[in-house]
Amino acid sequence: MLQLDNGADLSSARSNVGDSGGSVVTSIIGVVVLLGGLIFFHEFGHYIIAKLFGVRVEVFSLGFGKKIFRRTIGETEYCVSLFPLGGYVKLMGDDPYKAVPAAEAHRAFSTQKLYKRFAIVAAGPVFNLLLAFVLFMVVFWFGQPMAGTRVGSVIVDSPAWEAGIRPKDRIAEINSTKLRTWNDLEDYLKNRVGEKVELVVERGTTELHMSYLVGKVRSKNPYGEDEEVGGIKGVMPTPLDPVIGISNPDSAAYKAGLRSGNLITKIGSREIVVYEDVNEALATFWKAGSPLTISVKQGEEGAGPEKSFTVVMPDLPMADKLTPMGLAGALGIYPSELFVRKVSPDSPAEKGGLQAGDRIASVGGAPVYNFESIVDSVQGEGAKGETIVFIVERGGKSIPLNLKPIPTTQEDPLTRQPVTKFMVGFAPSTVLHEAEVVSVTYRSLVPLVVHSASETALLAQRMLVSIAKLVTRKISVKNLGGPVLIATVAGKSLDAGIIPFLQMMALISINLFLLNLFPIPILDGGHLLFFAIEAIKGRPVSIRTMEIANQVGMVFILMLVGLTLFNDISRIIVH
């Protein structure tokens, strides 16, 4: 059993801190249910078609190993075995070295017509594909969770910002085409570079109409490869958590007791969920000279106890005096992504004097409002070999630092080839909130069937392309995973809920469908290859030939299993 791991997305400068990764218990439960169910359904395919053709099924087992329960019904022994990962069927006549009673020769697998043997063997993989289709029907009936079209964050001065798009806007339509998910948005724009499109944007109860010239954005294709496609440059579905940073001890927020790393939970009577809520709440409750209660969770990124502070509101600043940081900036509050969390030893940042807790105020003379703008400046100036002037705020004082980015070779998570990036050597204190999730449902039978079949076919096609990229070395074999990786993704998906788990189950069922069709002896695909040769030659492949082929196939499978286990162990050591 194989799983393709596309690795982490290194194109994103942000990182979501605090991913639990799934517990050991859920991983064990997940992998038992997932692999056990998929392999059992695979064997059930062999079983039911064999029964349909009148072939005698001697044993049908749920699980492998020692039989802990058995019961014979009719001519078949049904049993439960010790190891629950899958099952097996034993057909009379499938062992060429075991004699078959003459009276029952007509019911042996080996004596069946070629098309019947072909159908019995092919039924296992086909049932896995059918299971994926059924699972997707369940997923789409109850609702597939997907990122909605609400904008999480917008890079200041980006094309999206200039067009008027702001955080918390919902992009409802493009050129009169209604959008439900972020994928709908990306799919519509990816092949429209240079076209002007008309957007319908919902902002609260107001509907806005905007024109936008589609530009190029960096993206990952379904195989994890970097590419440039059409899109709205500067928007992301993931908002920031309301984790704050404060760099000026003379600010109203600092004097009230607020500190960097606090997670704001409430301002006045308003609950705060994402960072953009902060400015909206301040605009609602701001009254010069009056106290305003701000509740926060203290500790590392708001993991500690909750406490309330009273901030005496200063005079409301004039609109033309406000930066894109809004009213929060007037109190001395900034998003945590502008603050340095960690400085790498011996890096240009450390040598240049950058310290943990500094707020990056400007880079190369341009004010900084998002971490992405820092990344763009470092990559652009680093490629030119230029030194960049960073202005940081530390203790309320502005300090200029000269930092020269250096080239750093990293391993691409997909191809495992070296990639050059420019670094100054610090990590931000970014904490992302989950993107808005919408539930995509299909309750009418025809759309449900069509969409489920389309999703099954699309994933099968993508998996075939991934396999081809593995063979041509466009994707490294280091991305293959075995039981440990499967247990990990099973546990994570089960932690996320039953629908994500069913989606993962469908994906791996398609994986199992394709894997078993590989023309490798000892797999179903190897048997089908022998049957194809028999159809062409007019006689079965000799037992000796099959023995040699099976031995070669076994060696190949063992090598593949060894490779996936090595990759699994390597991931454990690295992480």
C-alpha cells in the first residue's frame, strides 16, 4: 500500500503554529478502519464475482493471521482473523499445485473460461473504484467542506488592494458566474491572464462591483509543482488570528497591560475571532477619554489564561493620519506577523542586529503591513545582491539595520532537487486562523451521481499522472509513504471529522485500485497480464514462467515496501 506525499508548501511565507497532527489513538483507529475496510471491500469484489460465476469460495476471512472465530455456512468458511487490516478469499483451484476433486472440477477457478477468470481477478480493483464513487456520493450528499470565497487577508498595495478588495469581503461572482468555493475562484481565473473581469463583492450588507485585470500569481498545481497562473494577486483565504504585537512602551495598549503574544478574545461586548475584527470593534466602541475593556488570553500565542485590561482611549485620529493598520495601530497594536519570533544563529539578521520581539516597520524604504511584502523584497533585492535597509521598532525607538540576503539552497519537497532562495535569517510570529469553510452539497440524484463520478475520475487521472512523474523522476521517490504515512493521514483526517475521513478513504481506495492494476506478478494486474498473454497465445502461461515472474514480482514488492518504510522512518527522524 502506497501513499504519495507531496510535502510541505514552501512557497508560503506564513506558517500555522499549533497543528496537533492527530493523536496516536486516532491514527491507530483510522488506519485499521481505513485499510481494513478498503482491503476487505477489495476481497469482497473477488468473492462476489466468484460466487456469481459458480466458483467455489473455500474461505472468506475478515483480517489475516490466526483465525479467532470461524463458521462454515454452506460450502464457505467465514472467519475473523487476528490482524484486522483487510482480509482474503481462497478459491478452489487457485493453487496450481493442489489437486481438485474431479466431481467439482467445473467449479474450480483454474477451469473457468478466460473471461470469467479475468472478471474475478479484476473485480477486486474495480470494487475499490466503485467504493470511492460511493464514498464521494456520501461526502457530497452530507456536504464536502471547502474554503469559501471570503477573503481572509489582503496584501497592502497589492493589485487586489488597489482594486479595492479588503479582508472579510466575499467574492460572490465573476462575470456573472456565481462562486461557492475558493477553488471555483481559482479555476475560473487560472487561464484568463490579461483579461479584465467584473467582480461582485459582498462587504457586510453592501454589494460592490469592481473591475479587475487578471494578473499572474504563483500557485501549486495538483501535483505540488510551482506554476504561474491567472489570479487575483494579493488575496488569501486564510485570515490572521487576533494575536498581537506591541513594540512601543508609550502606547495606550502597552500602558494598559497588553503585551506581544496576547490573543484578543473580546473588545467591549464584541467577540473577536480574526484580526480584522479588532479594527471593526474599535471603530464601534472608540470614545476619546473613555475606558474600553479588552480581554485577552496570555501566554504563548494566547494559550494561557484569559484576563481583561482597561484601555483609556486617546483622541480619535483623523482618517488621513491612519495607516492601513487602522485604529489598532493608533493604540500601538499590530498583527503578530510583523514581529520577529526567532533569529537564526550566524545569519545576516543576527549579524545585522535584528532581535526577537522587533517589529519590522519598513523594508527598503517601503512601509511594511504584511509579512509577504518582506518576503518579496528579500527575494527581489537578494537576487540583485543588494543590501536592504530594515527599519525596526524596538522599545518605541526606530532602529535602521543593514541586512544583505544570502542565497540558501533548500530541497524542493516534491522533486527533492536543490532550490535557491534568499534569506536574511528570521522567522515571524505569524499565527493563521482557519479559512471560512462552506459545505458543498448535491441532493438531487443526477448531479450527485455526475459530480461523484467526475471527482472519482479526476483523482484517478491525477494519480496516474503522479505515477508517471515518479517514473520520469519529476517527482522524487522520497515522496512515497507506507503504513506510517497512511496512519498519520488517516489519524489527521479522522480528527478533522467523518467527512474528511471518508474523503481520504476514497482517495486511498483509488490508490489501491491503481496499485493493484500494475502489471506486476503477484498483484491482480500481474494475473490480468498473464490472462492477456493467454488470450493472445491461445494457451495459458506455463507454471514455471509464472513461478519465475512471481519471484521477480515479490522482490520488486519487497523493495518497494522497504523503500516506503525507509521514507516513513526518515520522516519520523526529520520531524
